[in-house]
Amino acid sequence: MPGHVTHNNSYLDVYRLLPEKMRQRYAGAWERYKPFAQGHDFLLLYMFLHLPQYPKVHNKLKIIEEAVQELVVQYVHALRETGGSDESVMFLYGYLVHHFMDAKLHPLIIYETGDLQNDKNASALHLLVENMIDAYLLRKDGVDPKKFKIHELIASEAALSAETRAIIDASFKAAFGLENFSELFADYNKTARTFFKALRYDPRGIKRLLFKPLDVLLMGVFKPSILPCIHDGTECLRYLNLEKELWTNPADAKVSTQSFDELYDEGVREIARMLSLLDEAIANNAADRELRAIIPEVSSLSGCASGPYQLRYVRGSGYLPVEPKPPAPLAVSSSASDHS
């Protein structure tokens, strides 16, 4: 799960590449509903905020990493029954931006950090690096990670209308058998906004001073260093393949030299094209087979076709023993961007 900033930025960047007519149609709405770009990641964090439900919710998260085509088909069916408000359409588009940016970026991050499915240390490093990447992107835009109000990327409790809740519940139940998906969404948002503001917003650097010593004391339990406000945006550079070395997709063994930045830009372009085709198809009452032809059926974790796979080619688990790469220089723009 690339971090909240990564998904927010990619969602806004996708909008800039949409056809002019589509940008005009969703002008204002795209920015207003940008919390929807956090997709299904709320389920992962929901597990930690509601520990008694951890096993049940974990199974739900595993299910929705796959079968994205079916979700789109069921969601569009529900949209057509209600007419489809901007809010309900934006939930789908934000969710899809999230899913396919995960699919694009996860293979490199998993390759660099290890098999997060079977190695607890790799799982912790994966989360750490993704939060470092949030700081990296903020710093590239000239934004101080400590001063970025990351809690504002979380939807407010009252963000969903009754129509959108009904569409979400109907489509996620039809696609995945998940009950009351919108209730989980609202419950998480209510808790997470407070949690993020308390722990992940640090404009004066006070929390950074407190959390650093806690890292040693809480090692193996909870590491405060996973919080983006702890980082300055340079610590993750060795994991981003900015030197364009050869690396191997952990799931399908395809070899690439693409860097994180190149994968990010490629993902944004591909998603913008996909959403423009989908928006046109919805407007033209396209058949299910046409919708499926637009939406690639890929796992958001492996980036490969949905179905069984094994994460075999990774640095962190010893499959490919490679000396750690030295940090690369970080290019920082002279002015802040509008991502924040």
C-alpha cells in the first residue's frame, strides 16, 4: 500500500492528463473527493484501530486485492440504477486510481524490501519504505513532511451520501460478498482523522524528538519511524532504483530497469487513459464485456494477473543477495506544488 501522499498525488496527476471534456465535467468534484484515492488501504489500518476484528478484516483485504473487473461491472450496474452523482462516480475512480497505482509500484517496492507475505521483517520494511516515499514526494514538491496535514487526506465521517453508500454496499457485496462496506469506511475515517492528526502531523518537530527513542524501546511491536513526519525524504532513495539498475518482478520474473519515478509516471498515464475510456463507456451504456475490456484484471499487490502467485524474486529474503545501494541525490523543486 503506497502511502497516503503517493495515492493523493497520483490521483491529482491523473486528473491533469484526462481529456479536456472530462476535466471540465469533473472540475471541482475531483479535488473535493480526493480522499477516495486512498482506496481499500483503510481496511489495512482499520485492522490496527479495531484489533478484535483483525482476522475478519484481514480476509476482506486479501479478497479485494483481486477481481477488480467484477467490482467495476457491479459498481456501474448500481450507478445506472441511481443515476450516479459526482460523489459516487468519484468513489469508483479514486478506488481505481488507488488499485492500479498499487499494481504499478508494488513490484519494485516488494523486490527491494522482501516477501511481505511470509517475512515479518520484510512486511515492516515495506511499510516503512512506503511512508518514507511519502516524505520523498513531499520534499520533491518543496513541502516539509512535518508540516503536511496528512489527516486532511482522510475523508470526514459524513463524506458519503445515502446514494453513494447504497452503491458501495451493493457493488462490494455483489463482487466480493462483503457486507456493509461503506460502514467500515465511515467508521475508519472517524477514527483515523484523529489518529493521523495526533501522530502524523508534527509542524514543530516535537513528535520526531519523542518518537526516535521509542523506536528502540518498541522494536518488534510498533515502530514510530513508520510515520512520515519522522523522515526528511532522503532515507528511501536506495529503494527507488533511481540509478536504473536491473530488477526482477517478484511475481512474474519480468526484468526491468524502471525507477520508482518512471513507474509512477507510467502508471498515471495508463490510468488516465483507462478512466477516460471507462467514463465514455459508462455514458454510452456499454455492455459488461466492454467494461471488462477496459479494466485490466491485475492484482493490486503483485501487479500481475489476478490469481495464485508466489513472491520469489526479492532482495530482502535472500533470493538475490545484493549489496545495499548507496543513497542517490534527491532533487528538490524550488517551490511547493499544489499536491498538498
